[in-house]
Amino acid sequence: MQRIVPGILTIGALAWSATLFLAPYALSSDDPRHVAAAALVYQAAGLICHQQSERSFHLAGVQQPVCARCAGLYVAGASGVLAAWILSRRPRAPRRTRMILIAAAVPTVFTVALEFFGLAYPSNTVRAVSALPLGGAAAWVFVQSLRAEALGPEP
């Protein structure tokens, strides 16, 4: 079981990321089943995101289920899990994990601080792009660590 968890999490990250981009189209569909499925996505996303319209991307004239910053985190997370599989034949738990994550969080923390103190209000694109390093690094570290643990110590 320990060996399949990283794969399941990878599939889940990719599916969730894709769902966030498909949900607005499903919500504007004429098919009640698509609308119901999209409503569930928006409800689930609302548990972890503020979903403010002015801070969200809109696709097909419909707001995405998460804000731009969360969208950036999820897209980068999906990319990070793929990178963890593709770029490493022998996964290792990353050294200096805290430093990697702290450095990756700097752009996100910076934009949040600017907004919090009323110094600037970055665009949705800037919010999303600033979240990319954190999402990618966190996903990469997580999957690398799980894969390394599943394989056991290096010979």
C-alpha cells in the first residue's frame, strides 16, 4: 500500500487541477448532471478558498472554483508531482526541506503582505504566478519524500 500512495496522490493532484478548469464549463452546461457535478466542485473548493470573484479567473464567463492564487498553487502542484516522477529515477527525501519550502513561499508571502498592508493589489495573474514556486516545491517535496520512504533506505 505504501508504494501506491504517491501514485494515487499524483493522479488526484492532476485530476483536481484539471477539474478546476473544467468546472466553469460544466456549470454553464445545459446538462443538469454536469451542473450538479460542477456545484460539488465549487462547494468542495469553497471549504479551502475564499472564492472572491474579483480575485478569481473566469472561464467561459464563469468564475473558477478557486481564486487565482489557489489556481496557481494547484497547477504548480500538479506540475510538481509530475516532476517528482519524471526527473528522478531514485527518489530521495529532499535535504533542507524547510529551506526549500520557505524560499518557495517568499513570492506568495510577499504578495499577500502587499495586499494585507494595502500597499498594492496585484493582478490575478501576479497572484497566480507568485504561487507557482510554492505549489511546485511543496508537491515535489511531498511526492519525493513518499516515494523515498516507500522504497526504503538506499543500498
